[in-house]
Amino acid sequence: MAMNVPPPRDEEAEVASDVLPCGRTLSAVWEACDDGTTAADPHLAACPHCSAAVADLGVLDDFVRRERATEAEAVAEAERARATSVTDRVMDLVRRELRPGRPLPLGEPAEDLWLVESAAARTFRAVADAMPGVRAGSCRVAPVAGAGATAEARGPLRVRIEVAAGLTWTVPELARVLRERITRAARETLGLDVRVVDIAVVDVLVAADDDAHRPNGRPR
Amino acid sequence: MTRHHPTTGRVPTADRLAQRAARAAREVEGVAYLRPGLAALLRGADHPRPAGVRVRHRTEPERWAIELHLAVLAGHRALDVARTVRAAVAEAARETLPARARLSVKVTITNIT
């Protein structure tokens, strides 16, 4: 394993991103279609990725309506073939909807407020990535109460995050700073009650800032 | 085409409630979008419902449960947005529902964008 490759982001591999090549999210484009505000945003018409997404949504909409309007299998078959290019992307979104990750409790026990794990994990990985010479890997967030807790248990949370770090950090120093920043982000950015932060340094980044000056060549 | 609930005939109220809840939620500062609700679309609901809102109704005693899934804009504290949405949706729902009805509102943030 190359030492400077960030550790795998396991949740992101499972949960396909909906960011288009232009940086817009598919869901934001579709939201504009739903709201009828596509004309207000010149980017949507000018950008090939966004206009393709808009067109695809039209195809999907058409497809779903026709599917519902007719029982004729032959017609359904033809429509299915026409919509194949859309299907993968649609199924990605559906899968993401059906598997958003565990809901984590927000706020007080009496409040029925939740934040899905994938959104919390993304926030904490960004905190780690923002530190010099640190790259985040996988991050899981779960109740301190542990695996026995029911899916919608309320209570304090534990964060487990894997990072790769440059040699400028000592592990205790890195753990102290990262733990402090994650706890603060949990409180100030999200509103989650994070009590425990487990940090695993799983890899070393060698001269991450400047690959050309890596002292020992490319370790394999 | 509106489909009436076999025993209560309350589905039109549920639709109206869902639409009001969606509008109230969208107006809250920091809400990016309500979840698209594709799974429901593909299951073939026979009338359009607002995305990201689910309304459930029980009788005896009359009870309504509204569930919202939404994304929050980065730079807004997730908890504060969720709280504001919950209060705004409850207030909007109260205008539609009879005073004796019990109401619960659940908010799940699915993304920060």
C-alpha cells in the first residue's frame, strides 16, 4: 500500500455521490426542476451536465407517468429500454434514500430531531481534512450505549475516525487537537452530543505537501 | 385523482397537511431542500405528494404524525434549523387540524450541503 494514499472512505464507496462534474448536486438540480426555478439560473441551461440532468429528469417523469398510465407490457418494455441510461442514476438516489445511515439524535431527548450518520461523518471528516498534514479515512458515529441499542436510540454519541497523518504530528498531539475540534464541530456545527472520540492513526503521510521532495522515494 | 381512506375519508386532509408542512419547512432559513422522495415516486403513488414529507393518521384518539426529511445548508447549525422547522411545521399543522387532535412532528436531516 502506498504510504501517501488516503485510507478508503468506506461509507462514501457505498453511498454514491450525487455531485455532477460541474460541482452542482443532482438533487439541487432536480429541486430547481420541482420548484420550476430552472429558468432563474443561467448555469442550468448553459452547463452540459446540469442540462443533461434536467433532461434526464424529464425522461424519468415521462417514464413514470407512462408506466402508470398503461398496463401494456410491450409499451412498458419499450419505455424501459429508452430509460436505461437514467435508471442507474435514479437507482443511486433511491438507494441513498433507502439507506441514509443510522439516524443520530439531535438536541434534547423530548425533541424528535435526527441527523443521519452519513451527514455527521462527512462533517467530522472535513474537520480532520482541514488540519495540515492530516487526511480523514472512514468515520462512524453511533450511540455510546453500543451495538445493543435500537436503531433510533437517543443518548450521547461516540465517534470513531481513522486518519492518515504527516510526520510533523505526534500521535498524542494529533489526537488531542482532532478530538477537541471534532467535539466542538459536533456541538457548534451540528448540535450532536458527542462524548467519546476514538481516533486511529492508520497511515503515515510522507511529505504530503510536496511529493517531489519526498525523502525516501515512493514506498511500496 | 384523490384516493379516500377506506374508513375515515381523511386523505385529502393528509395531503393538505403535507403540503402545508412542506411549505412551512421550505421557508425556514437554512433549509436547502426537502428530500426528493424518489422511492415513493417509483412505487407509483397515484397522486403527487410533496417530497420529503410523510403524514400518518390514526383515529381514536385522533393523532397525526408528520415526518420530514430535509437537507440543511452548510453554515447553519443543524440542530437550530431542525428545531425551527419542527416548530414552524407544528404551527402550520395546528391551523389545519382540529384542536383535539394530537400532533407529533419528527425532523430528520439527511444531508448538509
